Amino acid sequence: MFDRLVHFLAPNPIFHSPRKKQRHVKFQLAAFLIRYGQQGSDTLDVAAKLSIGHGTVHTYCRRVSRAIREVGPQHLNWGNQERKTVVSSAIEAKSGFPKCLGSGDGSQIRFSEVPLLDGEQFRSRKKFISVRVLDLI
């Protein structure tokens, strides 16, 4: 999955500078995943693990975040009516719930910062800023 994500992100111009050669997308994605895989851990921890400056961690995370936001709409969507019918039918067959397109598994992905737009709406019952993971078929 890591290599597939690299494949989707690599063509993004943000990873190609005409003036200065950048580290490979794999390395930048690794820094992003280490930082956010530890619930937005301190950049100094990531910097120490990868032997890079903590400012570089910020740069890598900013690039990867932007690239994911740009490529996301091409790959993440609700699908057409036919896909919705297939998903809904599969969930109904498995659980008995009709007209359901997904279910929350209760997991939370924590944000390292409060979103600028309606940020407080992302506050969980445990008082941290996060979004619930949906488990879609």
C-alpha cells in the first residue's frame, strides 16, 4: 500500500523542484507517516529517527498533505448510483440494515491542529480534535 501511495503522489509537481533536488517521495511520505502515525508526534522525534532537521519534517509533511489533498478527489468519492446500490445491498445482506452506505468503527484520527473552518465541530467526546474512520465496503 505504501508503494501504491508513492505511485499516486510522485507525479505531483510539489515533489519536483527545478532549483534544488529533493529527497525521494518515499522518504518524505515516511516522515509524514511517522509523524502522523504517532498522533501528530513532535517533529523533533521524527527528525531524530530520520536524521533530518525538524524544519525539514514540517516541509515534508506540508508537501505530502498538499499532494494527498490534490489527488484525493480523483480516488475518493461516493461513487455512482450503481456503486451505492452494490454497497448498500452488501451491508444489508451482512447486517440486516437496509439503505446503509457505511458504518463507523469508532476509530479516531487525531488532528495535530484545529481546522480553520468549523474546527470545534471536530472535537470528540474525549475532548481532542479528530475525525471518525468510516469502514466502507
